[in-house]
Amino acid sequence: MTRSAWRLALALGLLAAAAGVVYLVPLVRDGINTAALYGFPVTLGGWTGAEGVPEWALPDDPRERAAIRRTYRHGQEQAWVSVAIFTRQDDVSRRASINFIYPERN
């Protein structure tokens, strides 16, 4: 085979491999997997947690699908933690933050 035939075969092989990968990758679903969210530990390195936080410290976000909010204590110190799942974030009000992560081109 000539050199150009090898290049053509290699290019077609890579194209077929890429098409196979795209075809075999599972689709992304819009479902919520809350198992990982509720698996968040109640004890973190000596800090003990209790469900709930003050509303003024961590207010609810109406766009969250599922969330946990905990107050962790270690002696006299206190920390509030909120972990939430958000879906479908491509709306106009959040476009600036999405562009910061994935900048639009052209």
C-alpha cells in the first residue's frame, strides 16, 4: 500500500472509533440521584452534625431539587453546611456563572 492509502485507512479507522465511542456512551438522564446526597456524613473529623440550619444563615434556593442542611459543632465552634442538587441551570439569570466555567466562543 502507498503512504496515502495508509493515511486514509488510519483516518477512517479513527473516525470509526470515535463514532463507536459516541454510540456506546450512555445518555445523561435528568434524574436526581439523592443517594449520594443523603450519604453525606453526620460526623466529620471530630465535628458532630445535627439536621437543620438557621434560615438567615443558609436560605433555601427555590431552584434546588434536593438538599441537606446541617449544623456542625466542635466544642464552642459552629459551622453550617448546605449541600444541594441543581438541575437545568441554563437560564438567563445563571448564564454569567455558566460562562465563567464554560466560556462561550465566537
